[in-house]
Amino acid sequence: MDSTAAGTASTTTTTSPGADALPATADDRTGDGATAEPPRRHGAHPHRPLVVLVGLMLLLAAAALLGTLLDGRTVNGEPVWLKPLKFALSFGIYGATAIWLLSLLPAAPRGRPAGQRTGTVLAVASAIEVGLITLQAARGTRSHFNGSTAFDAYVFAAMAAAAGVIWLASLGITVLVLRHRLPDRALGLALRAGMAIAVAAMAVAFLMTSGDQRDPAAGVLGAHAVGVGDGGDGLPVVGWSVEGGDLRVPHFLGMHALQLLPLLLWAVDRGARRWPRLAGPGVRHRLVGAGAVACGGALLLTTWQALRGRPLLDPDPAGWAGLAALVVVTAVTAAGALLAREPGAGPAPPR
């Protein structure tokens, strides 16, 4: 999994955004008419392997930040310790989010116990991948897509295997969360949509090692960029190409839907203190749906643009049209969420 989650937009969601939500109402029902199950008490202790992972990532981030200041070596034109720094931040955020998600699962069979095992697999595979990235940085060479020597090829193969396990573990957690009914429908939608989009964004990484992205004869086992070689001019910090397409863009944006959608719900609940209409369960649910449309559409749009070799900040007319369509659809969905009458509310007063 090749995430470039730098400190930008990196807010760890470790508490439920729905904590300030109103109690479940008649609107908070499942599709078959049955009321959602009441909250269940879970274990007091968070998932320990993931807690260890988050702690290690924080330590690595601090060490890598120091390395970028003291070590003048570069790889592909970037400070050699920048990639470990970005991956440490990314996996730290993802690990903390996974801890929270697993805490929401019930203690029943196929719930929390299965989540604990899946979380352990996720923690171990994540530590292996980031450890190998750090090893290659210490050696002063590329970690991703590096087939210049037999050892480098073995390291990348191990990283690819770890990334596959991470994707499967994330998919497993997604399935467990999808099976569990949360009493807050809006929070449930935020988690389900966020995880589905995040897992799809992880799968974008597989496109980086397919087709024209590979040139084994030159020791290149894949590439982030499309239409140009890796290592050219890029945006500050994240390094996304400004010369061609870059598959890291949808990979990054989609993965962080898992944090953005719960944060959107948190913002709606805070806004309800000033605008009471936002507190309605139907409004909350529909606004999260509008956010999911925006995140999912952004994933599709940026993947399409990258595969056509277009830089993020320089779309062609078709790209601009796609962006305009996404903005309009999201705005209409959000406006509909705010204007729709709440279920169970009386008729609108005469004007």
C-alpha cells in the first residue's frame, strides 16, 4: 500500500463523532423497519498490537523528521527520510482509526474476537511494510518498485506481500463493520462508506505495478506516475507529479475518506448547536451521504485523470467537466439534505 499521507489533513479520529448526537428516534431505524440494536459495552482495553503499532509510528515519525534535517542524502530528488516520515504518519493515523473501529464491534461471535485477530494481522503487516521502507531509506535507495539488484527486488516483493495482507485485513474489518448495526445511522453510514472508499483506494496501488508501469529490464517494477517517469517535478511534501498523472493522488484521497466522513459528521453535530435543523437524524444521515458522494466521486475522478496521464492541477477539458459534474451533484445532494422535511415532522407552515 503506497500511501503518501503527510501531515496534511492528518487528523486522527479516535473518538466517536456521534457522541454528541441526539438519541435514536423513529428515523434511526434499519431498512426492514426494526429498530437498531442498542449500544453494547465493549472491553475497556484498546487493541494492544495496534496501540504498539501507533506508538512505533510516532517514534519513527520523530526519528525520520530528525533524519530529514540532519541527513543530506536524497532519493529521486527527495530527502531520503521523507518517505519513512510520510508512511509513519499515514500508518499511525490508520492504526489509530482501526483501534476506534474495532472498539465499536460487539463482543458476540464474529464480532469483537474476529476483529481482534484481524487487527493483529493488520498491525504486523503494517509494521513489516514500514520497517522495509525504513531499511531502504537507511541504505539510501528506493523502496518501492526497486528491482535494480536481487536484494532490492526481494525487499519490494516482501513489501508487496505485506501490502496485500494489509488490504485483505482492511477488507476483513470492513466486512465486520458492515455486519454490525450501529444505533446512530449517520455514524454507521460514515463508517461504512468511508471504509468502502478506503479499501477501493488501497486497491489503486495494484495499478502501480501493472502494464506500462513496469520495465523489469531497467530494474523498474512499477511506478507512481503515468506518462512520465517517477522522480520528476512534484508538489511540495507529497511529491505528486506536476508533469503527468500520479496514482498516489486517488490512493491518498480515497484512503482518508475513513477519517473525513466521521469528521464531517462531527462538524455537523457541532454546527447543530447554532443551527438546530442540523440535529435532525435525517439531515445528519443525508449530509453524510452527500459527503460520501463527494469522496467516492473524487476517488473515481482522480483515478481516471491519473490513468490518462494528466497532473492533478492541470486537468484537460474532460477533467474540468468531470470536476464540475462532481461539484454540482455534491451541492445538489447537500442542498436536498438540508431542505428535505424530516420524517415524522408536521406539514410545513403556510408562507
